[in-house]
Amino acid sequence: MKINLIHIKSKNLRCPDVEINFQKNNKTNFIQMPNGTGKTTLINLIKNTLSNSWGNINEFKNKKTNAAEGLFVLKLEVDDDTLDDITFRIKFDFISGKEHIFTTTNQTSEKTGFHPPKNIRSFLTQDHIKTFLFSGDALDDYFIDSEQTAKKTIDTFSGITKLYQLTKELEIQFRAMMRGKIQGGTESLRKREDLLERREVQIKDGLDSCQGKLDSILPEWSRLKNIIDSRDDVTEDMNLKIDNKLEEIDDINKKIYANEAILAEMSKNLYSISTAWSSQSKSFLDNLAAAKLPGTSRSFFNDIAKQEKCICGDEMTKEKSSIIIDNAKDYLGDDDAGIVNTIKTTNEEALLSSSHDEYLNEIENLKTIKKDKDTLVQDYNDLIFDRDQNSSIQQEIEKFRNLNIKKSELEKAIKDLRKNDDETLAIVKNKDPINISSDFGIKNALTLVRDKIAEKEGYEEYLKKLNKFKEILEVSSVNARNQIFKEITNSVNEKISSSHQDKSFRIESINDSLKIENQGGGSGGQEVTAVTCFALSVLERSGIAFPMVIDHPVTPLQNAARPAISEMLKDLCEQSICFIIDAEKPGFVTKISEPNNFHDYLNDNVGIYTIYRTDDDVQQPLNPPSEENISYKGSNGIVTEDKEFFTNFSLSQEN
Amino acid sequence: MDEILIRELEKELMTNYSESDAKQLLAHVNNFFKNQLDKDELALIVSDIIEMERINEN
């Protein structure tokens, strides 16, 4: 893909008003602008437009005219199978301090905003642009390791920088997704898990111990029970009495349950339980009724207005009555009255259905039934005593009773050790393990702490996985970068060799910086050549031929070193645009021995432009171009493509 | 993205993940290069990374 800069236009800005149409067949272009003309402004306008990066736009304001608005237009031609033109128009509003950018392509009408085509969008960033738009007198950074300019450039064009950006965005996303998850170590949770596990062992030991004791008494208990169950020293009559007594106890238990159910139901109405509550509520309802409340406040006032005497005791005059009726409109609405009425009705119904006496009767009934039960139980125990006191197996019976008590105690202990209904998840959450008494509680606490550990370790496991992925990107980037360094070094050396007469001049290596072989640093000419070849190699590798825009390409170079640079640009660049001052022409554009003649290789397909200011306070050329040789004449600037004028142009103010 | 970088990335992913997972992750990276990904799309990449099992822990 090839990109050419084909048009620039500025108006009412710090640089002179200019308009240049670059010819497509002119691979090399020289723009001669005296110092102080606004060259830097023009270059920055190109740079900022291509990356759509604008800081304080006041740097572009024409301080002489203080124009409120300015305009810059830049047009590119993108040759990527099909030809596309893209125009960026920037309108500067110096009053608000804002720029407004508009984009037009040959397929779309002008749209607000920066909308370069997708195929070049990723290359239009500040980092990319500084590779093909640079200043020849400020190349030191490329040769200083600590600046890492070469590395940064390769990272930008190869996609390594973008991979780091992916890493950062994934980290941010990961943190957002893991928000609320536990971070940090699991030591304290592990400690609690350990204590809980120890407690679990204690409880299990307790269970085993109880179970062991139970198991040890069960054979004897069973044996004794069998003896008692198969005893033949009890009369039928006694057995019948005992069975009847048990039935009576069973019946009376049923009565107790029924009575308790009645009391539970009655307890729902508090007025049945307490006469104090019911009398208070009744008194409150009576007061409401006496005051005709809630009714509505409005009707209350309306009623007062109809009385012969006012509430204050005075006579109710027509005038007073009328005022009360008028003011009543501002008082209670029907909704408020509705709520109070609901409360009133509910309480009235509760009072009506309540019966404290019945409640007391049921309590008394329960007491009586329980007394009856106690009597029955006593009768039963007496019968058992009578049955057993003269029995031939009295000792066995006694032993069985003791064992049965022990068995019950052990069974209860086992039941309690297995499950304590109070030890729910919420209760054991922060409970000291030593105070948890059941296997159920310990298991709940262990579930909680293990869930937390799992959650935390899950986070750490996820983080480990993300870090591994990041490491893969890092390793791939480092390996790729080292290989690209070598390939770019070869490419740069091929370019140098094809364009430079000094065959000993080579790049030794490229890593953080460019290293010229056998030298701590190169001469000015070598540095310009090396950086230009480096930029071209990087661009070539990216598959996009951008125009090389170079400010002061040969300022630091002696005249003798300059031809190699212009020849190289002519040979290697699809399009180069060099911003020069008069003093850079000798050797670079014109022959050293014949300053009025261009190099032979620059006689064809070269764009020649001279831009100078026409403001009153600026020195003018002694021999200005004729009108027909002026390509563009703005309010404060001239653009001419006159070759002779270009060659002879010189202003004494230049330095 | 430079061809060498793609090659190295593919090699490393293939070493550390199953072939299908490596291809999936490479597709995510390519998508990131071609498009401006929103939060949901980035979340999908993160989910895939944390769900995928690495075959080479070292």
C-alpha cells in the first residue's frame, strides 16, 4: 500500500496562507521556507492532522492578525489496489480554543470527526508518524541506547506495542471481573480450617467414645430387656392395668396437645391475653367515636360549622361558619381517613372476637389436665413398682433401669454431638472452633472456610493463568523483536549500500538504538542516511509506503556529504518532502561546483516549492517571481514553483 | 502485526495450550489488532484465558 501526500492548505494561521498540490510523479519534493516563516508550524500541522493529536491550538494562532478562526486542509492518496482520496479539514476556533476535524473520502461525503480508512487507521498515531516525519538535525535519540528510539519504533510498527496494550486492557478487565473476590494470602483461613479440623477430630473422638460406651452396654441392656420382656411372674391383670394406664396417659397427652393448640390460636389475639391492652384499645376507639374521628377532618370542621356554638364556646355566626367551611378545604383528605378507619375496624374486630375469660379457662383446663397426667404417671409408676418389687428378677430390673438411664444419656450425647440445630451457617461463621459442639456445626464452619479458601485460591489460580498468558505475549515479543532487529539491520545495510558511496559505512546492529559499525557514532551524513534507511525499512516491513517528511534534512552536514542524501531519497522513497532553508541547497539540491544548477538526478520528477511571507514587516526577495509563476497567492504568503527563483532565493535574515 | 511476531506468538501459544485453545487465543489477539474491543469482548478473552488449561506449567 502506498500513501502520498497530495495537498495541503492553510489559512489564517501562524504560518503563511499556502496551498500546495504535490504532483504524483514527483517522488522528491523540496519546500524552501526561510527561517521564521512558519515552517515548524506547517510541519506540526501535518503531524498533528495525521495523528489527530491536538494540544493547545494557540500555537497555530496568527498572532499578527489575531484571527478568530483558521483552517488547515490535508489530502492523502491511498493506493491499495484501489485509489482512495482522504481529506482532513481542520477548523480552528481560537475563541473557544477548540479544533473541529472533518473527514471526506472519495466514497463518503464530509463527516465530522477523524475517520481515516480502516486499512491505515492503526498507523496514524503519534508514535508511527514520528518515524516518517522527523527532523534531520535532531536524530541523536536514534543513537542513544537509553532513549530506545529504535526499539520503540520497531515495537510500534511490528505490533509489539499493541500487544502490551492488550496486556494492560486484559489486566484492567480481569480486575473488574474479579472485583469482590478475595485477594491476598490464605494463611488466616488455613489456620481456621486447621483449628476446625482439630475440633472435628475432637467431636468425632467424642462420638466414637459415646458410641463405644453405648455399644458396650447394649448387649447387657438387650439381654436384660429380653429377660424382663419374657418374664412370667406378672399376672394378666397387672399387665392389663399397666396397659390401660399407658393408654390413659396417651389419651391425656392428646388432650394436652389439643389444649395447647387452642391456646396458641387464642394467643394471636393479644386482647384475649391482656385485659389492660383490650381496655386501653377500647378507650382509644371510644375517644375516636366521640370525636367522630377519623371521619375526615374536613367533615369534622364542617360539623362544627353547623353547631350553634363554636368549639371555643362563642356563638357560631354565619360569618364564622363560612370561614370554617372555607378553611376546612385545607384539611385531611379521604385517603388519610381510610387508613385510620382500617386500623379502627381491625381493632374493633379483634376486640369483638377476643375473650380473656375463655383464655383463662383454657389455661385452667391445661393446668387441670397436666395435674391429671401427673396423677396418671404416678399411678403408672406405682403399678410398675408393685409389679417389680416382689419379682424374682428384681436385680435384673434394677440393673436394666440403671443401664437404660445410661443408654438414654449416651444416645442424647451422641445426638447432640451429631447435630446442634442452633449451629447454623450464620451462627458458626465467626464462632471460635472450640465453642462449636456438633459435627453439624463443624461441617457448616468448614464449608464456609473452605468456600472462602476455594474462592481465594480460584482468584489466585485465575491470576496465575492471566500472568502466564502475559508471559507468553512477553516471550513472543522479545523473540520476535530480536529477529526483527536482525532483519531490519540487514535491510538498512542493503539500502545504505545501494545509495551510499562509502562502502565501509554499515550498521553493526539495531537493538535499543542504531549502532554504526566501528564507530561510537556516525557523521551527520551517516546519521541522516542511517535513520532514513531505518525508517524506510520499518515502513517497508509494515507494507505501507508513507511519504518521508523531513525537516532540515542536511543542516548539520557539510556540503560534500549532502548529495548522497538527496540521491538516496530520490532512489528509495516513493515520496519524500524535504523542508529546507536556503543554506541547505548547496550539495543537497544543487551541484557544489555549480550552485545554480540542480544535480542531474534531480532534473526530473522533482517538486520545487518556495514559500515566503508577504507581510509588510518581512523582508521581501529582491527579484520576486512573476505573477504567472506564482502557484498560490494568499493574504500573507506566496507559493511559487519557479525553479530559477528557488535556486536564487536568499534572504539576508536567514541564518 | 509483523509476521515474525505472529509466528512467535503462535509457537508460544501452541507450546502452552492445546491446539484449539491456542487458535482461539490467537483469534482473540488478531481481533484486538483489527478492532476496537469493548468491555464485553475483553471480558470474553479474560474468561477464555482463565478457563483454559495450560498443558505446560513450566
